[in-house]
Amino acid sequence: MRQTTKYEFWVGLFLLLGIAALVFLGLKVANVQGFNEAKSYHISATFDNIGGLKVRAPLKVGGVVIGRVTDIELDPKTYLPVVKIAINQAYHDIPDNSSLSIKTSGLLGEQYVALSLGFDDGETTEMLKDGSKIIDTKSAIVLEDLIGQFLYGDKNKSEHADAGKESAEADSQ
Amino acid sequence: MIVNMISAFGRTAITFCRSLGSAGFMLWGALIGKPQIRKHFPLLIKQLHVLGVQSLLIIMLSGLFIGMVIGLQGYVVLVDFAAETSLGQLVALSLLRELGPVVTALLFAGRAGSALTAEIGLMKATEQLSSLEMMAVDPLRRVISPRFWAGVIAMPILAIIFTAVGIWGGSLVGVDWKGVDAGSFWSVMQNSVSWSYDILNGFIKSLCFAVSVVWIALFNGYHCIPTSEGISKATTKTVVNASLVVLGLDFVLTAVMFGAG
């Protein structure tokens, strides 16, 4: 009987050690946010191109995280991506003419949504609340489009310059 | 001679299938049945002590040293790219996803798996299993079943302890010795480690490894040739087969979980 209690004690200690390790992993390593889930309200926004944005990407104002992307879907009628975002309830004074843009953190980092506050003229602007839509959105910068503009934009410019020169010569004659 | 080789190959395949079948039968007999909590719970506790608590020392020490080595090697390479603040992410992800479950399984197979095989093989050789049957005690439910459940419970816990100690060891080397900024170390790690994608997947892996290692150990003990040479062969087979199965299963699980289609 004494032997059984000795075994039980050590096995109990072993299990406690395992639980402590799990808690350490959860809190200090993975930063599990689920337990201190602050109240949040949900808004949605439509973009032309979300680039590499993923669900649970942060929403930042001036670099400070105030919310998270909860859902990314295509609008069934217009086939444009609709992004649903949950914003911390503590930030309830955001005017609804604010704009959203998709930026990249660092050079190779993952993408996040940046919110620039619109102005509040005191009378007509409403604050964002649950279910609001943000209309002013800028899409993510897609590298291929950028390169395409660089390569073919020059050709367009030189065509314009030639056409300008021809019309100038035609005028002067 | 070619005919002999081919027929030997066929014989090996048939033996493999038969042993797979008898292993399945053994596990079925051990697990299926009315759970007799009052009789079997003390046995489970004793086996948890033997398999889990007595493996703690080797698991924690190995975890500590592996974490420190990854921290050191990672720092040496990352500092060339001025990216040493990502050291925490490197240590945590490699331990959580791969090294934690796999190395724990290999160490467990070597230490606890061989002990299980030798113990059950000796029980078979000294005819203790047959005496149990003659006393109308089912040896599968009294001997095999507590050891199986103890192994399946203990090994994932050991893997978690290994990973936690390893991450702490990596932080010892990175932050305390090499001078990586403590705040960035932990915050970059927290940003990149996801509960469901990394920690849970690592836990599922260690669960699969636990079942395979303990099953192989018990099967090799239960079906060994009941001589001293047979027991030694069975113990070797346990360690070799369990290690190979763990590594092969690791690749399959990694492809499924992290291969992204």
C-alpha cells in the first residue's frame, strides 16, 4: 500500500510537470490570446486585390495592433474579395471615412491591414460600429503589376513623346 | 538461385503480413473489454511511473542540450544576416514541429520500449504469461493493456516537457550567453508560433509515435522466441523497428500537416 502511494505521488508530479510545460508553451511561446479575448465589433471592407493577406492578420493604426482579420471571402455577385475585421471594443471612435490599405511588415514579412483615420467634421461623419462597411480601400501592391508598369510604362511614355513630337512638327510646318 | 531469392522475398512478405495480423489481434485483445477501473488503475499508475517518471531525467537532459545546440548553431548562422532576433522562432518551430516529437519518440523507444520488450519477453520465457492464463487471468488485459495505456499517456507528456525545456535551453544560449535581445527573442517567437498549427500538430505527431512505439515494443515482447537469445533479438528488433517507423511516420505526417497540399 505504501508503495502505491509512492508511485501515485511521483506520477502525479510527472503529470503536473507536463501540464506546466503545456501552459508554458501556450502562454510564453505561442501567445495564446484566446483567454483574454477582448470584446470586439466586426466591420467589413471590399478590396480589389488582397495580395497575400491571411486570416488572423493584424489590423494596425500607426503600427499598433487594434484588431484582426477574421474572414476573407469573395462577394458572390461582384467576385471582389470581402475582408471581415474584428476591432477591439476599446477603439470605438474611428470615423467611417477612414481608409484601409494592405501593407507588408518589413521587406519579406507577412501582410497586414493598415487603417488611416479619416477626419471627423463633428456633424455628418459616423463612427464605425458593428456591421459597418469601410468604402475607401487601397489594394495590396502586387509585385508583377509593379514590374509590368515599369517595363511597359516606359514604352507608353516614349510612344507619347513620339506622337507629341510628330504633332509639334506638323504644327510648325 | 534466383528462384530461392524470390521465394525468400515472398516468405518475408508473408511473415510480415502475419506478424502485422498477430500484432493487431494482440492489441485488440488488450484494449477491447469492460474497463475494470478498480483492478487496473493501480497497474496503470505503476506503469506510468516506470515508463514516464523514470524517463524524465533522460528526456529533460536531452531536451536541454538539444535546445542549447539549436540555439548556438542557429545564432552562428543568423548573425551573418543580422537576423539573430529570429533565433527564438527558429528554436521554437524546429522543436515544436519536428525535434520534440521525433527525438522523444526515439529516446522513448530506446529506453522504455526496450525495457517493455525485455520485461514481457522474460515473462513469456519464464512461463509467467501461461500461468496467468491457467489462473483464468487474461494476460493481455493484465499485462499488456496497462503498459499500452501508460505509454500512450506518458509519451506525449514527455514530448511536451522535452520541447518546453528545449526552448528554455535555446533562450539560455541565445539571450543569456550570446546576448540576443530578450524582448525580441520572445516576441518574434510568439508572433510566429501558432497554437493550432504548430503546438497541436506536434502533439498529434507525438500521439501517433506513442501508439506505434508502444505497440511495436509490446508486440515484440509478446511474440518473441522464449529463450535468452530470443529476448535479446526481440529487444534489438524493437529499438530498430520503432525508430524506423517513427522516422517514416514523421515524414508522412509532416507532408500531410505542413506540406500545404
